[in-house]
Amino acid sequence: MTVICGGIFIIGVLAITAVKVIYEYQRGVVFTLGKFSGVRGPGITFIIPVLQEIRIVDMRITTTDVPKQEVMTKDNVPVMANTVVYFKVEKPEDAVIKIEDYKFAVSQYTQTALRDVVGNSELDVVLTQREQIADEIKKIVDAETSEWGVDISSIKIQEIELPAEMKRAMAKQAEAERDGEQLS
């Protein structure tokens, strides 16, 4: 009797672990004995316990804040800049198989691209043409992340902060220009 109850209990546990629910905004990447065996769509799906494993991937647009960092412009002015990246997974199997942590990688790659693009631009361009700089960063990041099954929707530069002495100098120059206009 206890053997039968134990057998029923084990079968029940295996049945529960075999049933997975995948939501509309998710995809399940299935591995059988460690080898990729397919992507499952939304709904109820069954896997063979012990032999199969499923990794759930969120397909919605993800927002990642890239931390503020100091970047040197082409004309050697240090600025603090931070960005926000909007991206989504296009191919869940690539996002799981080709890269360990695609969210972290997108953030790191965006930081590097920000340094490269701002580093090749003069301060005036950085301050006045944020959209073009963000578009350049997006092109660079999107080219790399497409191999990972990730699509960059957009990149926005949130803030560009000048050094305090640069702000003071610009304020003095603006004041001098206003004074000059008032005199004429």
C-alpha cells in the first residue's frame, strides 16, 4: 500500500513539473539533454522532467538605465553622461544560447558606444545634437546585438553634465553677450 502511495506521489510530482505555462509575452527555449530542441509559444506546454529543461524569455520591450559615466569629448572636455536603452528579444534561442546575460551585455555595449561616439565629437556637437549622437550609438549597439537575437528600439541620452568650471565660464560668456546687446 505504501509503495503504491509512494508511486502515485512520484508520478504526481513528475506530472506537475512536466506542465509549464508560458504567457503571451514569453517564449520558452527548450533543451533536451542539454541540446537546443525548440522554442515553445504561449499556452500550456509539457516537458519531460529530468531530460528536458525550459528557459523562459520575456519578449517585451525592456528598459535599461546605463549609469552616468565620465566621457572625454574630442576637444578634451570631460562630461558626465547617462543613457537609457529600450530593447526587446527578437530570437529567444539566440538570446539564451549565444550570450550569457543579454541585458547586462546590452548595457555594457551601450556604455562603450557612448564613450566612442562622444569621444569622437566636439562639445558643441554633444550639447546641440543629442538625437544624432543617440542614433549613432543605436546603430553601433544594434549591429552587435542583432547577432544575439536582440533588437534595439531606441537609445536616449538622458543627461549631459558639464564640469562646474565650464558651467561658470559659459554663464559668464552668456552674461557678457547679454550686456553687450544691452549696450548697443
